[in-house]
Amino acid sequence: MASVLSFQLSPYFLTNSVIKGRFRVRVQNVGSKDPKVLLSDSNVVNETSSVDQKKKNGVLYDGGTMVEEERTLINRENGRLGFVPQKKWTKDVSKDLEALWDDGYGTKTVKDYLDVAKEMIRPDGGPPRWFCPLECGQPRKNSPTLLFLPGMDGVGLGLILHHKALGKAFEVWCLHIPVYDRTSFEGLLKFVEETVRTKHAASPNKPIYLVGDSFGGCLALAVAARNPKIDLVLILANPTTSFGRSQLQLLLPILEALPDGLHNTVPYLFSFAMGDPLKMATIGTENRLPPKSKIKQLSGNLTALFPLLSGLADIIPTETLLWKLKLVNSASAYANSHLHAVKAEVLVIASGKDYMLPSADEAKRLKSSLQNCKVYLFKDHGHTILLEVGISLLTIIKGACKYRCSRRLDFVSDFVPPSMSEFKYAVYEVYGLSRVATAAVMFSTLDDGRIVRGLAGVPKEGPVLLVGYHMLMAFDLFPLVEELLREKIVVRGLAHPVIFTDSLENSTSEFSVLALMKVLGAVPVTARNIFRLLSTKSHVLLYPGGARESLHYKGEEYKLCWPKQQEFVRMAARFGATIVPFGTVGEDDIAELVLDYNDLMQIPFVNDFVREINRNAVRPRNESEGEVAHQEQFIPGLLPKVPGRFYYLFGKPIETKGKEELLKDRDYANELYLQIKSEVEHNIDYLLKKREEDPYRSVIDRTLYRAIYHHWQDVPAFDP
């Protein structure tokens, strides 16, 4: 029986001959339950591999455990899905993702896409089919399914930059449409729809993600419109729903009238409209390199990329391009006429420099036309945004609060720890200048009461409740989270619920600091979330003063505005959590508060704006908690200063394990609460006094130190 190939770990099968490249493939006779896994550079001879693999019962394994599961197969004749029970060696990686895990973002480039695409289109007969790249690996336990629907290229490799990251959080399947396949839009729609329905039938309580790139965006919308009762999440990257208002529509008559001799130049010229070559070439370039080295590396990447773009003539030959444009025309018309029927969650990723489509304007239209739509605009990106340097797609999904493994988002169980690329993006691109300017220095207290520099006194094992003072405008947050992540401690910050609403975003928001906070671990502050986080032995960051403290008034610098209730103490005692009180100082070294709430309410028109903001504001506390619960939201007026320095001191950990009496004795709990508050105030006083001894408190002194010693991270401070 003829053998059929697929990428390993895919439940689907690809072509009839070996694909050599950067992927391993699996060979399996259709209908057989004895798959054989091969390396991409190995040869198939009589269905055996020259590569020595560990096998058991014909199945490659690597330290996994054998489980019984339903295995998805494609029928030989029609490519339909069916289920047969089959044993498979799997590896449970649900607990493998620790802080700063390697998501592989930046290790693949557009060159990899073009190289592998050229190999994939060689044995390109047959109908559309699904595959899963080996790089995706084995997802976390109970991960949802992600179906990638490609753009006009049809290869299905549009997520090549994101495979490794997405593969940890999703079961990834990619749609491959052969170059010379002429399946109509209705045919593709039915094919994807049947896959969606099959996956839904197998896991009815899990969402199914449809990532639609360009043309694939129309396909995703059409599937969602026809299946409103299935839990779908659509991620649309520059969808071609704006085809009727684009320059692409004018290409159809021009291409049909071109002389044969010019046909081969069309795809090459077309490639320059698809994306920004500079953005593509920047992938893999180290941001921290000296400018000269960075330019040299970028120049080399560009030099290698341009000759490869001519390969698009093979991936999208002119006759295929003509067919795809007609296909896009049909898809756009169908999707636009059925937008009213789309009930799914939608996240639109739009480019500001898309020279093929008016994607930025289209994103606004889709947001107003769809029932549940969120938009992220990337102003400096081109049409092929998923192949350009920027932010990992998984990061975007997490920042939009769109990643979930069940019908409802669970901020605790659905959380994916920050990866190394997310950490670098936050540290060097978003907070780069501010972190250098403030040069935060951390101190902690050991069990014997000795104060040391660093976080040696903060317990590494949870549950841990970090309780401290909230600086003006929450300036203290990022340095604290960054330093904890460097210690491989993921801290779940309890944040104001307004951060998780769309009230702070306009119709086309960029990927903001607020989104990054969610990626790094922020969670809405509710009693239920605190309960669940502590029950899972997490590190939890709590500011009892909340918004009242971070939006304090003049003369209230370093004043604790805590409520009278001590509920967090009893919650910590319930799970035997360790409480670590800490203080922070430095807000007065970077800015002066010149306009507080009282001042703003004296300014005409401004006071109306403040009242409007607070009219329907979310209140995380109940009325019994006094002024802390009634803090009005506003943006204070600040006057920047020559930056000083941030200082943090974590006090001696307070154990609650074995103190069950805290749960019943409110007086005892209140006594401990006041002790914690006193410790925070003591830490603040200590830092205010000791910072006067820091020879590098001034940004000028720190800059000179770095210039002399070439050490950008660890600038000395006072001796504790």
C-alpha cells in the first residue's frame, strides 16, 4: 500500500515522497497503525530509515509514557477525518514551562520559510491537507487546538517564526493548499468546517482557534459564521475582507493581459508589496549588539534574503496568482455578507504599512461590525506581519487575554509563564530607557535578620504573599517583576480590574504596556483569584493600598493607605503561605506631583472628563473599606526630574503555616496585620535613610560608572 508522509506529531498526512528540510517526517501506510518516524535528512528505502531510532512497537519515543488516546486519521480517498483508537508514546509537558522558557522566537527567519516552502511544493499533487511541524512539539496538557489558515501562498508555513512557542500552548495544525490545486472557496470552506466540527465533537468543552492570515482570515470568518454554536476564537492577520477597496482587485485584468514573457516577473514584484524586507531581515538580529555589528548583521541578512524572493515565482506562479485573486474575491464577498452571523471572539492584527490592503481602516470596520472584536495595530509592519520581526503571536494572544483552554478564561489555570523572548522584549524594548534611568537595586532580609543585596531572602517555594507599598503611578512594578523573573520566580500581580477591560483602549490600540502586564502575570484582584493562586502555591503580589496608594495626593509620598480589614492575613494562613513585607522608595527621585485629584477637579472641562471616567468605573472593593474603596481614577500631573534611583527592601519572611488560630481569632489576625504594615513602613524609612549613602544615586554618576567599567546591569549601591 502506498505510503503517505506527514510531519511528526501531526494527526494528518502530507505527500507521497520525502520532504527534505528542517522538519522530521513520519511515514505511515494509510490504514496502518505502525507509523515510522524519520529525520528529514534520512532516506526512505522500503519504508525503513537509515537513522538509528529508539522504537517500541514501531513508534518513536523519548522518555515518554504510553497512553491510550483517540488518533485522528485522514481517509485515503477523500481526506476526511475519522477517529481510531491507537497507543502512542507521549510526554506530559504540562509542568515543563517554567519562567523564561525557550519559545524559539527569533531562531527562524523568512529564509527558512522560503527554503522549506520550495521543498514542500515539489511533491505537490493531491488535495488540500493538514500538517503539524515537528518544531511545535507536544503541547501542554489540555491545550486547545489551533488551525492555521494560510494566505495566498497556500503553503501553510506562515507561522514558521512562531511554531515552537505556539506548540507549547496549542495543538497546532496548518493547512497546506498545493500550488496547482484549484479547489473553490466553497470547497475549502467545507474542508475546514468539517475539521472544526470533528475537533469540536472530540472536545466539546475546548475552544478551537482559527488563525487566518490574509485570505485565511476570510476563510476563518466564513467558518465562524456557519458554526455560531461552536466555541471559536479567530485571530485575523490583515484579512482580505477589504479586497474590494484594495489595489489587488485591479491586478486581475492586468495579469490576464500581460504578455507571457513578463509573467515570471510578477510574483517577484508582488513579493515587495507583501511585506517589509527590512523587518523580515531584522529577525534574529540581536538588539543589544553595538550599532556597527548590528548593521553588519542586518546587511548580511538582507543580502541573503533578496535572491530568495525570486523563489516566490515557484511558490505562487502567475497562473496560481490569478486563481488566488479570484479566490480572494469570492472569499471576501462571502465573509463580508456573513459578518452579522459571526458570534466568535475575534482578535484582528492589523499593519499600518500594508501596501496590498487598507488593513488599518479595515480593522476599524471589523471592530464596529463584529459583536466581540478586539484590534491591535502595528504601525510599522507590512502585509506579511506574521513573517516580520516584532512580537511573538503567542505573546499577542496572551496580552489580549484570548488564551483559554475551556469555555471561560481562567486567569490561574490558563496562565502561560513568560518566555525568554517576552522577557527580553519587556526589558530591552518596552522598559529599556526607564530601567536604565532608575537602576533599581534590591535588598532582602535573611531568616537571621541580616540584610543582603539581592533576593536571597525571598522564598523560592510558594505559596508566598508579597505585601508592600505601591509607588505613584505604579512605577515600582516592572523592576520588581523583572528581578523576580531573573530568579525564575513568576509573581502573579493582583491588578485593578479596569486593566482587563477595553475601556482604556481605542478602536485600534497598539500592543501596550497594559497588555504586557498581563503577559508577565497580572491577574484581576478578587478574593477568588487570591484563593486559587495561593492554593496552587504561587507567588502573589498584593498592594493593600491599591489605586488609592498609587494615585495618592500631594504630601502623601510613602504614606500607607491601607484598609482596616485584615482578610489577606487570614487567606494566607488558610494555605500556610509565607508573607513577605516590602518597601520601595524612589518616586520622589524621578517626578514631582504637581496636579493631584483635588487640583484637577478645580479645572473647568478637565473635571468633567474625570467625572466621566469614574461614572461607570469598576470598583474592586466594597463600600465598607472606606476611602481606599472610593479612590477616583485620574491621570495626575507630573513634573519629571533628573532620575534618581529605585530601592527595594524585602523584610524578614513571616510564616503562617501552623497558625490556624488566625482563621478564627480576628484579634490575632489584626495584630499580625498591623505588624506587617509596620514592617513595610520600617523598610521604607530604612531605605530613605540609607539611600543618602549611595554614591551612585544620581543617573550621572551611574552613567559614568558604566562608561568606565562597561557594566550595565550591576551598579554598586550603599552597604546594607
